[in-house]
Amino acid sequence: MNRMVEIRSQESLCRERAALDFQRRVFWLAQAQEWEQRALDEIAYHFRESNVAQTELGRN
């Protein structure tokens, strides 16, 4: 869970910078999108792991 907090924090920081740095706004928004995708990947990974664990419990 700490990893998710860190990822979302980085995403938020990039969005804040985009709001303040007009010359590099596109760059910061692209960075924010990358962090957002990392968060989605992290959620998907944990979802898959949870499903695998439940499937294995059901087999025993």
C-alpha cells in the first residue's frame, strides 16, 4: 500500500508542477500520465495476485 501512496504522490506532484510551469506543462502532464499508468498497473498486479491466491485456496 505504501507503494501506491508513493506513486499517487508523484502523480500529484507532476500535476502541480504542470499547473505552475506553463513552459513545460506538456512535459509535466505526460509525466503525471506515466505515474497514473503505474498506479493502474500496480492495482492490476495486486488484483491478479489476489485472484491467484484465492484460486489456490479453493483447490486445497
